[in-house]
Amino acid sequence: MTSFQLFVFDFDGTLVDTQKDIVDSVNRALEEMGLPTRDRETLFTFIGKGVDQLMTRSLEGTGYSDVPRAVDAFMRHYDEHLMDQTDLFPNCRKTLDHFSGTPKTILSNKPTSFITRILDALDCRAPFKTIIGGDLMAAKKPDPVGLRHIMEQHRVRPQATLMVGDSLVDIETGKRAGVKTCGVTYGHAGRASLETVQPDWIIDDLSELKQLFH
């Protein structure tokens, strides 16, 4: 058993299953701009690097280049639909409760207001001492600036910090900050992709944290 003094979680694909509402809002934005919609499976692969990257990738091949307008359209549609199909992943709440004595934080590339609204709707904001979205720091993940800020705020060393996420971006962020990393396979990347970046642990269910750590 390994002990950590600080848990840092990614949000989308790690704690909360948001991807259907995200990609459906992308397609609503594309429709609004008179562009063809894209299949969900393709759009799923664009999630994780922030809204600008999401819409830039979604516009590829359309000949449309007004990314700011596309981002604005997405933000408006997602603002209206962010809880249509969104929920916590299985065993998430029980796992967070299990670690009630350890500070838990969120580091995401998602705008902070969306994170807090979703957590409030799910009655799951209380466990998190710090929430850092992609709009709060000078750079988004995989830049480690946000992760370093969280560690400084909580006065915890990298050796005592665990970064938990579902994407290669999360693992790279953790490694660049010198913390231990745990990949989850049920989000965007999957086990095979996660293995290529060699996180310290890979789990298939968030509840496995209870067996690994205390």
C-alpha cells in the first residue's frame, strides 16, 4: 500500500462521463454554422486538450476557419445541454468518500465554470479542495503549471502527490511535474494507449484506488 497526501484528478473521462453532451454540443455548433456534423466516435478523440483544440479539430476538412466563432457556438450549446446525459462514473462517489481524509483536487482543461456547475448538479463539489480549469492558468495541460500550483497551494511535495487521469495528456502532465501517475482505462485513451506512456499504475475502475492506496 502506498500513501499519498494529495490526489489530483482530471475531470472529463476520469470522474464524470461528459463526452456525449460535449460531442452533441459540437454537432449543434456545426449545424448552426451550416457545416456537416461528425460522428460521435471521431469527436470523442478530440476531447481533452481544451475547447479551442476541440473545435479546431472538429472544423478540419470543412474549409471553415473561424475558430473563435465555432468556440462561441459550442460554449452556448454546451451551456444549455451540459447535464443532458452526464453523470459520475461508477463507484466515483464511494471512492471519493473513502479518501475523505486526503485532500482531493481537480486539474482539467475544461472551463472552470462548467466543472463547478456539473459538480453542483451532481451534488459532488464538496470533496474537492481546489478546482483548476483550463481558463485559470497561463497554460493548459500537459504544461505542468497548474499541477505545480496545486501542490504549492497545498504544500505537498511531488513525491506525495498522485495524478489520476484518463488521457495521455494527464500522464504527461504528471510526469513533467515529477508526481506519480495513475491512468484509468474507461475514459478517452484506453489501456493500450496508456501503456505507451507508462503511468505508474493503470486501473479499470476508480474503486481500485482503494486497494492500491490509503
